Amino acid sequence: MTLGSEHQRTSSVARRELVSWALYDFANSGYTTVIMTTIYSAYFVGVIAVSTQDISPGMPTLLWSIAIGLANFVVMIAGPVVGVLADHQARKKVFLFISSVGCVISTALLAVVGPGEVLLSMLLLTLSAIMFSQGENLIAAFLPELVPKEKMGRLSGYGWCVGYLGGLLTLGCCLWIINWGQQQGMADTDIIPITILLTAAIFALTATPTFLWLRERAIAETKDEQFSYFRTSFNRLGHTFKQATHFKDLFRFLLALAVYQSGVSTVIVVAAIYAQEAMGFSQQELIILIMVVNVTAAVGALICGHLQDKIGSVPTLAITLVLWIVAIMIAYFATEPTHMWMAGNLIGAAMGSSQSVSRALVSKFTPAGRSGEFLGLWGVVIRFSAIVGPLSYGIVNFLTQGNHRQALLSTLMFFIVGLLLLVRVDESRGKIAAKEYS
């Protein structure tokens, strides 16, 4: 496909459709914020799995990281297959709907899990995380169809910005419910299930415009009798890896991404646990902190969405990784709540920016017509990082008898090494390689 035909294809996209694409980030961010980052992660460690502390003080955190790691392992294996199915059958939207419904239902079912039901909680958590992550891969695969490459950074930034606003809305509603419940004398085991059901409901409601207005532009291919989606998916990835010399900067970036995203993934799933266990934050303090972080994350994603279109994605990403390093160091040495507020706001600005820029940069390095394959590869790397990062934190925490500060050092190293690897990526050369292959 030529650059001209790509521009003609993307220029016909209506504003309503762009908004509906971004609204999916709004919808699923409530799941990330409430289940993964704030309320349910702390509830799992402090209530659901607290009895496992008899084995080791670090056992609840380790079990949490195992469930997250297992979910991401499944997505890492299944992601490429779904990517081929979506490309070959031109059914990204159908698979996105299936994954969204699956995430909503499994999330809602977490509300019926009580203290001590650790295995059931881990099972439902794993299932919901699988469905969420698969949906994340699929919505990203629409990006190259909606705008030309020079505008991908901006749209990706808008998506992340809207997403953090969605997380903020959901978390704000949950905070109101928690405060109301405590005023009524209700226990956490009665209040938290309500917040979980609310999170699932907001996801279902706000994702609806995506399925009403977002169009499937891909054209289905003819399938012969010898065609195997599983074999083809990994053959495509194998073919992509064999072309590493042509897509040199894509693979250099994916290596850097695999490292620093391990740190990002860790912070997402243990931030509330660290603040609760290491700094003694209450549930309300945790929620307010994460709400403020969501605001700074939205602002960061919006600013960097424009910044990367002006100075480039790689320099913008380098700036965010420096912010990550400073924030983690502040959190490590924190002795007062004020220090955690400083670290949290830096993390917010860095998180929204780094994830937005990463998604856009992979899209820039993607040849026309292979978005499902290349974004599927991006998804594999993201999922691999989401296994390595949280598990490394959980294992270090377990081996140090629940020392969260020591576990945080492993997270810091991911960002330092990732920054060193990123400086080897040539953005201009990577875009030329994608254009030459198109």
C-alpha cells in the first residue's frame, strides 16, 4: 500500500469514530485502576490471601504476582493466534467484543469471592486479566487504520489521556461507595464487592460506543483447507524475526520495551501494595493518591502525545524513563507520606507518557497491511514484561521476608537498563524501513 492510498484511507475516518476508539481506553482503564492497581490488589493481599502469611510474610504478594504472571503468559501465547485470526478474517471488532464481555463477567464474579478463597480469586483474576489484555492488543491494532503515521502519536496520547480520566471516574465512584459504606458501619468484605460490580458495569457501559461506531476496515482473506491459524501465527512471527536485519530499529526498540515495561508492569500491580504495606497508607489514602496520579497521567499522556509528534517518539520516551528512575528512587527512600505523593505524581506523568509513546512508536515501525502481526508482536513483548516484572518483585519480596523496599530495587534496574537500550534506536531509520516494506 502506498503512502497516498494510506492517507486516503485514514482521511475518511469520522471524528465520531476516533472518539469511539479512544473511549475504549476510557472503558477498560477502570479495570486497571480498581482491580490491578488500587482496591482489589490491596484487598487481595490484606484480606483474601492474608491467611497465607503463616507460610511467609511475602506469600500474599507472591500469589498476586503469580496470578498476574500466569494471565500474561496465556496472552503471550494466544495473542499472536488471535492477531492472525483478526487479520485473516477481518474480525478484530468481534474478538474485541468477546474479550470485553469476558473481562466484564469475570470481574463481576470477583465480587462473590470471600476471605480465604485464594484459589478462586486467583482463577477469576487470571481470567479477567487475560480478557483485558487481549482487548488491549486488539484495540491497538485499529490505530494504523484510523490515522496516518504522522498523527499516531497524538491519537495514541488522546487515547491514554481519556483512559486515565476513565480510571479517575471509576475510582472516584468507588471512593464515594467506600466512604458511604463505612459511615453505615459496613465491613470491607461488604463494601469492596460493590466497588467491583460498579467497575464491571462502567466498563460495559462506556465501551458500548466503540462497538456501535468503530468500523472494521480490513478485508477478510480466503482460507484454504490447509490453513492453520496457530501455525500461521507463529510462522508470521518467525518470519518477522527473520527480518530483524530489515526492521533493525523495531527489534532494538522491542528489546528496550521488554526491559523498561517490566518496571512499568510491576508498578501497575504493586503500587497500592507498596504504599499499604511499606508506608502504612489507609484504603482512602490509597484511592486519593491513585486518583491524583490518574490526573497527572492523563496530562502526561496528552502532553507527550503532542511532544512526540514534534521532537520524535524516542527522545520523548527517554524523558519519561528518566522521570521513572527519579520517581522510583524517591519511593525507595520515602519515609513520610509526602515523599510518596511526590513519587506518585512523577509516576503518573511518566506512566501515561511512556505507554502512549510506546504504542505509537510500534505503529510507526509497522508496514501497511501488517498491523495485526506487528501489534501482536508488541503485545507479546508487553505480556512478557508483565510476567517478568511483577514476578521478580514478588520473588524478591518473598525471599526477603516481605521487604518491599528491597523488591523495589529490582524495579528500578528495569528502567535504568531500558533507558540504556533505548538510545540505540534510530526512529527515522525505523520509519523508513516500514515504508520500504509497505
